[in-house]
Amino acid sequence: MTDNHSTSDTPHPIPVTLVDPPPVPASPDRVRPVLLLTSPLAILGAYVLEGTSGAMGATLGALLALGNWVSLRWIRRRMETGTETTQRNMALLLVGKMMAMVALCGLIIAILHINAIGFALGLSTLVLATVVGGMMEAQQVQRDTRSPTGAGPTGENSSGRTPAADARAMSETTGSAST
């Protein structure tokens, strides 16, 4: 009996080597230093506006903001480096953390009778630190991505044109040559 399938006709599976993705590099935490710098300013502002009770509220709010930021970074890191199951679990943990933060804020104000204005000032340092940290990150990325041909802050290259202008000039040149 002859074999109808010769070895040259059958496709051979291509060997696949599964490689783990490279580890996610730890990005510098640009928010925490700003948070640590703005918190005393918020506490001082709350003291000026509301007195000692305002400063206590701002201190508690700033501590809660710092704890929130640290936990967010930990959860984000686990989501980036974990398996699919770990990512799903971290997403659920993130939802639970948000619900716990809302409940904790309510309890702090209602049960501990912390000054709400001071507490809000302290907690808002996280928002300010996130904005400033994001701006610092954007500036760093802009510095890192400048071309070695002398691209300046306007994105102009050595010919004095932006990359978009160069692309338009190139397409006009190639477009006129093809017609």
C-alpha cells in the first residue's frame, strides 16, 4: 500500500519558541516628590484658612493621598507585569480600592469630625502632584525624543522646517515626478 502523503507535500509545523516579554522598566515616580512638596503647603494653607482643625484635616488628607498614590503604583505595576489572571484580580482590587477610598473619606469626615475644607485641601495635593508630575514627564519625553540633527523646541530640523513640512515637500516632489 502506498502512502498518498509524501513528506514534501505535507506542511511542517514551524517551531515556535515562546519568550516571556521583557520586564517593564520601572518608570521614575515623578508624582511622589511633588506630593511630598505640596502637602506641607496645603497644610499651611489650611492652617491659615481654618486654624488647627484645618491643618489636622489637611494632614490627614495628604496622608490619605500619599497612601492612595502608593497603592495605585503598586496595582499598576502588578497589572503590567502579571499574568492575565493577575491583571484581572488587580482590576478588581482597583475597583475595591476606589470604593474603600470613598468610604474612608466619608468616615473620616462624618465620624472623626475632621475639618472638611482642610481635608479636601490635603487630598487635592494628589491631583496637583499628578498634573505637575505629568508635565515633568512630558518635558522629559520631549527632551529624550529630540533628533540629533538639531531639532529645537518648535520641532524644526536643520533645514528650518518641521517634520510635517518635510513630509509634505517629499510627497509633492514624488507626486510631481509620477505625473
